[in-house]
Amino acid sequence: KRFAMLMAVVMVAVFSAGVIVAADAPDTVVIKEIQKTKSAVTLTHKAHAEKVGKCAECHHKDAAGKEQKCSGCHKAKKTGDAVEFKEAMHTKCKGCHSKDATKKAPTKCDGCHKK
């Protein structure tokens, strides 16, 4: 019985940590690190954080509360085990968008790179 109660407390702490961190997420983020031909991407960060629910889904190498910009690891060219910035964004963002059951998430270039 004590173990079940302990597990319940741990689970609440783990799942609420993402909500607390997401509450501090900025409303919007402009991704403009490497654009050469396409416009910058304005990301509704707070809405994405609330929908995804776990910061680690995108900030996959960062400790909770220590999340950094994607360009902190992903550079214009591949460095170490980090894929290049463009590949990381297109794989992660488009991959998640293509799984969106509402089919409202953009998957074409101009859906994120507004003209």
C-alpha cells in the first residue's frame, strides 16, 4: 500500500513537472538561425508545449528546466552526433505535424515559412 502511494506521488511529480515548465515557456519563438532562401519560422511555442506535453519531446538532450534553443546543439552543419539544424527541424517538426490527427498542422514549406 505504501509502495502504491509512493508511486502515485512520483507519477504526479513527474507529469506535473512538464506542465510547470511549459507554463514558463515563451509564447512565441522565431527560428531564423540558418535561413538562406526561406523566411524565418514563427513557432507558437507555448501552444506547442501544451499540446506535446513533454519538453523532452523536442528538447531531447536537455534536463528539465535547462532547455536551450535547438541551435544550441544543432548547427548549420552536422557536428558530432547532432544532425544539422535544417534536418533536425524538418525531421522533428514535419514528423510530428504529419501525425496530427486534426490534419491542421502544416507539412508543406509555406505552412511554416510564411511569405
